[in-house]
Amino acid sequence: MFESPTSYPEMDAALRRARHDLKTPIAVMKGYVDMMLRGMGGEPTPTMRRYLERMSEAVKKELNLLDHYLASPDALLEAASESPGNTPTRARTSASSDSSSPPEI
């Protein structure tokens, strides 16, 4: 059973695990798409190439989103506070957190 993290270090560790668990299969997909774009399984047709390029761009965006939103507990709380109707449960405390805007989707 999953227990919600109660402290900042626990939340940070949980986010690192989540980021790894989410990024790993996406990175594998990106690797296969890149291999297919390079013709390692035979030259893709123009239609296949277009689909693979779209997949490649979508994978890059997903990885950027994961890096941005799961970078730290502060980044996650900030993202939650930006959603309508949501209020973060903890104020930002880390001066080292990146306050840049989220990546475009």
C-alpha cells in the first residue's frame, strides 16, 4: 500500500522515484523511435517517417514536462498552485528552485 510522504525529504525521494519510473519507459520508446528514424529496421516510408517524427516530438515534450513538474517538491507544489481551485499545502521554501515557466505542450 502506498503511504503519502509526510516530510520534505520523503516527498523529494518519492518524486525522484516517480520521475525515474516514468522517464525510463519513455526514454526506451524514444530510443526505438530514433532507431527507426535512422532506418535501422529498414527505411521508413514517408508516412511512417512523419508518424515517427511526431512521436519523437511528443516524447521530448513528455520528458521536458516530467523534468519540470517533478524536479522537486517545490516545483510540484508550484504547479499545483497554478491550477484553478488548487492551493498548495506548503509554501515555497527552496531558494534554489527554478521559477521558470513550464515547458509548452
